[in-house]
Amino acid sequence: MLSEDVAIWERFLEKYGGVYDSLTYDVHVGEGLRDLEGVTDEVKYASMELLLKRIDVVGKLGAETHIIEVKPDAGISAIGQVFCYEVLYRRDFKVSGPIRKVIVTDRLWPDHEFLFNEFGILYYVV
């Protein structure tokens, strides 16, 4: 998470931190680059770090997995991220149980609230 994300997340934890059974940070999903022949291990590692997608937080709450995106002024791009992260997480970690999409932000705009609700995304404003 970026520093502005961390501040939002810390406020979330102060208010709701005890809800989750466990939290895992910076969870990589996706494949990154496959064909890296002829490059050093250092370059391979750097490429994977840059190109893999990174879920801010994965929370476990009973049988549910929560894919959590933390973002200031979260809006349409955050909606797209949690949908894509859910699909990649389910594939990469072979999850068959329920996955919930969650956005934690510092501001809620009227259209975004409508969209979060329309798409069944749980959201927190802290």
C-alpha cells in the first residue's frame, strides 16, 4: 500500500480491525511475464514484482474471503480492481468458497455509492 492508503487502512483497523479472523497484506495474483530467458535472476524478480497484480489485503471472516482494496477517493477504478482481483485470486489460490469484494476509502461520492451497492461491494468510509 502507498502511504496515503496506509493512513486510511490504519483508521479502518482502529474502527473495524477486530472483525477479521486473519489479514494478509500485498497478496500477489496473476502471472506476470513468462518468457524471461537470458535475463538475470535480479531482473526476473524485479519484473515479477512490478507486473504481478497486488491485492492490498485479503481478509478471512469465517468461511468468507474478503478481497480488500484500500484507496483514497475510491471510485470506478477500484470497482474494476476488486472484480479482477476476485477472479485472479479464485484461480491462483483455488478458492471455491464465497469471496466478498470490499473497498475501504476516505471519501464517498454519490455515484460511487450507488455503484458499490449495485455491484454488491461492501464499502467502508474512514
